Amino acid sequence: MSAAWLCRGECVQVGAPQFGRLEVSAFSGIGERLPNLDIDLIEVGSHKSLKSRLNGAVATKIPYGTYLVRVSAPGFRTSEREIHLDQPELLVRMPLSVSGECIGFAQIHGTIRHAPPDRELWVKIVPLQGVGGAESRVGRNGSFLVGGLDWGQYLLLVVDGQTIIHTASVEPTESAALDIDLARN
């Protein structure tokens, strides 16, 4: 019986329960802090809402565990993110994208010149606020396209295996392609 329990990978808390403080903030795609947030904190597993425990954007004495944070603000799409509260204080920044039928997802695309021959290069996009991001393999002709992004600022990494060979701060645009020349690094 105990071997079967260990194989399931279950985590059992031993000792007195621990509690933490959670503070949530939200930002627009251009980095402005958003007021008037509607925040819900939902316990993963039980799906119990702890919204009543929030005082503005702060919740105190929240038991350590896994939660879904759901944030909305007038004029912006609702965003949600799973968090693990496992420390005395956790600050969570959530980027919110503008709501609207005509506003789609953004993309970052371009060409990498002077790439090392016979290498497998990847472009990784990491948001400067919040979590997530995406990656795309660089084509044989040096082109790349990373789509499905929210509008905002990103860190672009060109990766060769496990080595970062180029970085840049970028924002998605409607049409302009990036031109990355690795000979200038």
C-alpha cells in the first residue's frame, strides 16, 4: 500500500498548516498599472472561491496551496493564471489585453542573418510582465514567426541548443519584420 501511494506522486503536508499573503496587480499592454480590478482567487481541486478573503488586491492568511487567479478590469479581457502559494508573501503581476472583437493576437516575425551553419536555432519570446511566452524554430532561410501573443513588451532570445546567442527587447507590430544580424553580436 505505501509503495503504491509513493508511486502516485501525491504530496502530503506534514506539520502545522502555513499561510501566506497574496497581492495581485494588473497592467495594460503598454505597462500602465490598471485600477478597478475584479479579482477572484479559486482553490485548485475544490474550486472554492476565496474572493471574500480579498481586501482590494490583497489577501492575507491564505493557506499554502495551488490557486487560480482570475483578474478583469473594465475594457480589458479577463486573464487567469495558476499560482503556487508556497511562501510568506507572493506578488503576482498579470498583463491584461484590450477587449474588443477586432483586436486579435499579435505576432513577432523576422529574419536572422549570418546564423551559424548547420545549427538548430530557436526564437523564444518572454513577456516582460506576467508569465507565458512562446517559441518557434528558425527556418532554413533564417525566417521565424511567433504568433498568438498578447500586445506588450517582450524579451526575444535567439537560442542555439542551450546557449543564448542574441537578445533584444521587442514589441509586436502590425507588419514590420525584425532583421537580426548575428554578425553584429
